[in-house]
Amino acid sequence: MNFVEEITQGNIIWLEPTQLHFHPGDSIKTKVLWGSAMQKMVPGNPENLTAHVNGPDGKVINAEILDSDSKILVQHKAGRSGLYHLVVENDAGVYDGKYYYQWARLPVPVGHHICDKGIITGQGLEIVPNEFMQYHPGDTFNLQVLLNGNILPGAEVKITYHLYDEPVYPYSQKTNEKGQVDFTFNAKGHWLFLVNYEEKVDNEEYNSVCYSCTYVMPGVI
């Protein structure tokens, strides 16, 4: 089974932090992981991955993909304190008449006690939190799903966390008419939210584009 074919079996990319917060001037490294429902496998092909960061000042920062010892990391510099939005894209290519494209997103706080809003870039499939803060079990998390800036009502959001040891998503919710979901955390850990979306196209090489996006809210304590 090749890499793109594995996507059709439910494999995704997602991001997990190497630590829960950083300081201005740090070199930030983030883990890029591959598998299903946060059950890790050998990483996918790093040649297909690109990365960038939306900084707290609104500027886009380049990020470097590092591949060594069967691990993939993303590295970028931290500037001033604030919330950085890391995005990794996987342009996986065509398989069986469908084009596969994946996004993985992670908030990266630089400094202490960071609270901020999510950002809508209007680029690709996005899971956007209403607010980033320190969450605890019992807190409710609000997110919105968009494709190229347009809300996606009725989209299925699959949910799991990294301490859940079954290869399935224990929770699933549909977005409302505003493309939103409210979810109450009930355990500690890094929580993953996944959306898949297929769009029909008129193309000689493929007849649809299959998007997936993951968003990890790290460090629910």
C-alpha cells in the first residue's frame, strides 16, 4: 500500500507540541505525526509537506521541515509573546481518480498565560477555535469549520485525545448552520479534531478533491 492509498484508509497528519509553551527568541520544534485517531505510525513522505506560521502580528513566518531518525519535526523561530498558528500542508496527490490534500493546525503559545482568538486565513479547509486559553476538563471549546473562508454547515467533526488508546474516534458532532461545534472536554491530554470534506470537480485527471484538516488543542489539564 502506498502513501496516498493509506490516506483512503483513514490516515491523517496531525501536530503535537514538544512542550506546552515557549519564550520569545526560542527555536520552536513541533512533532508531525501520521496515523489514524492519534495512533502513531511511521511518518509519511516529508517531500509532500510544507509549513508556515501565522504570527501574532499577522505576519507569515516560514517554517522548516526536519526529517531524521524516522521523525518529522517543524522548526521556526519565536518572536514576541503571543499566539502563533502553525500550519502544515500535505499535498498528497492523486489516487483512484481523487486528489488528496491535508492540513494540520496547532496553536503555539509563546509566553505565559496566553489567551487569544483563532484566525481565519481563508485558505483551504480550516478548523478555527473561537478562543485559545488554558482549558480544563469540564470546559467547553467552540470551533468553526470553513473551506476557503466559507462556512461548512453539517460537516462531521471527529474527536479524540492522545491518551485514548483505541484506534477509533470516541466522539463525533455535526457543525450547525454557522459551521460551529461546541464540545466539552472530559479528560486531560492533547485533543484532536478532524474534518474530512470531498468536493466534486471537473478535471481530466481526477473527479473530486478530498480535503482533511486536523486541529489539536494541546495541554488540557
